[in-house]
Amino acid sequence: MKSKHVDDQHIIHLFKRDKDLQGLVQLRVDIEVIDQAGNNLDESAVIETLNWAGHDPEQDR
């Protein structure tokens, strides 16, 4: 099987706020385009969800 360039593959890793925040915001925007749930998806709203009590996005999931 021919090896694919890394850009063509999904990479799973622990969430790193400084590197992954913009990608997470864009993912949530892309989801909202499809499901049209009316969610507030600006960066501050996404950060708020990352700061929920008992939730550590760098350790959870």
C-alpha cells in the first residue's frame, strides 16, 4: 500500500489550546453550518466551554 502524505491523514492527539484552538473553532463553525442549531461559536464562546468546572481539555477524552 502506498504511504500517504501526512496532510492527507487524520492525526489524533491530546488537545493543546495554543495549537488547536483555531482548528476547534473552525470545526464547530463547520458543524453549525450543517446542523443550524443556533450555537454561539465565536472564539470566546469556545473558550468558555473549555473552562467548564471539572473539564480539562488537555486531559479529557
